[in-house]
Amino acid sequence: MTCSTQQLNSLKNARKLSQELVRWMRRQTESQEQSSQSVQTLKLDLGGVDRLSSVGVNELIEINRKARKMGVKLILTEVGEAVQEVFAVTRLERMFHVVNTSPS
């Protein structure tokens, strides 16, 4: 799923995004239980996020917490330099699995 700055940094939009992701994770974990598949993975593309507010940080933490609780592995992709700096300053780089396919 792709995420934008507006989706992540606006409280209303971030909560909506979080709810959509939780619904997706629930559907995936329910189908996993029925078919005995391996751990589900949710890739959240942050390529469209050029800055991260406290709202965005908190929502990412909450999404990650819920994902872990449901047995879903959250992977953040295409994390830009400004967002990486926020993760480094707040020491959240240890919390998130970040995979970038393009050079930073």
C-alpha cells in the first residue's frame, strides 16, 4: 500500500489509513488461519511521504503494534531521508523494518 504525506500527517486521514490497514490485516490473518499459510507481510510504501509529524509517527507506531499483535510483519519501503532522520532522532529505526529499493 502506498502512503502520502497528507494521509499520514493529518489526524483524520492517518486514523482512516490505520483503520484500512487493520481491516486488511484482519482479512489476511483470517484467511491465513483457514489455509495455514506463513506469516503475512504488509509493505507500506512511504515514497510519497516527504515529512513526518508527531501524528504520523504515532500512527506508524500504532499500526506496527497492531500488526505484531495480529502476526503480520510490517515493512516500510521507500523511506525518504527526512523520514529516516525522524526515525533516527526518535530511535524508532529499531522498531521498524525498513527496506529501500532506490538509492537515498
